[in-house]
Amino acid sequence: MLTQESLRKDKAVCRLKDLSEDERVRLLIESREKWEWDIQAILEKGLEKGLEEGFEKGLLSFAHTALKKNLPIEHIMAMTGFPKEKILSLQH
């Protein structure tokens, strides 16, 4: 049984097939798709960078608190992966 939505989808698919036969329209569609992929890649890269920066900020906060609690620097280095100099710079 065909629903109203499936009829609309079938009509849309037919329309896309008609449009894709027109070289100019096909190039426009491909250009738009490339643009969408580029935007998606930029957004994903930005999100990844933001997550990395947020994670490092959290580790810095942890290291600062650990220093205040007098945890050994070697332990803080092991837990954060930061070099000794970076941890010591948080004391100021």
C-alpha cells in the first residue's frame, strides 16, 4: 500500500533523475554537495580541536589542584602526561 509520503519520495526521486540529466544542474548539485562536505569537515575539525583544548584545560586544572594538595610532581606528570616544567609553571 502506497502512502502519501512514499508517493512524494517517488516523485522527488523522479525529479532528481530528470535534473541530473541536465549537465548544468548536475554540476550545480555536485558543487553544492562538495561545499556541504567541506563545511562538515571544517565543523568536525573545529569540534575535535575544541575537545582537545577542553581536555587539556581540564588536565591543567587538575594539575594545578594537585600541586595545591602537595601531590608529588612525578605523580602529576604520570597522570597528566605533562612535562615537569609545565607543571611547575602552574605554581605561580
